Amino acid sequence: MTKAEIVSQIVKNTGIDRKTATAAVEAFMTSVMDSLAAGENVYLRGFGSFNVKKRAQKTARNISKNTTIIIPEHNIPSFKPAKTFINAMQKK
């Protein structure tokens, strides 16, 4: 499902206009990204949580140049679904 399809579903289910629905989806995504960039987790009860995970530094190989490179420690976003989300997926 794409962002446009999500906006279409919101318009269909709520009756608000497309411009408002698009702005709401964009605002939600921006809020989640800004919170994660600041190192804060986002919890949506009944849906799941967006978390920041820290990846440790590791050594990797550049196979095209046959060299070793160091990948520094960095943060990545992750999503953990809520139990109700998981149960809903198992019923379908």
C-alpha cells in the first residue's frame, strides 16, 4: 500500500477532503521521523511502536576493491507491532 492509497482510504472512511488527509498523513510521518531523529521512541497503543536501535561498529569487506572497511556505530529506525496488531494479522 502506498501513501496515496492510504490517503484515499482516509478520504473514503472519514469523508474529509483529499488535501486535508494528505496534510494529516504528511504531518504524522514528519512527527514520527523528527521524534526518532531526536532519539525518542513513538508509541501507538494498539498499533505498535517505532523505536531507535543502535547498531554497533563492525568490520565489513568491499568485495569490488578487496579492502576492509569499518562501518561506524549508528542508529536505525525499527517497528515493533503491538499484540493486538499481531493477533489481527493472524486472523486473516
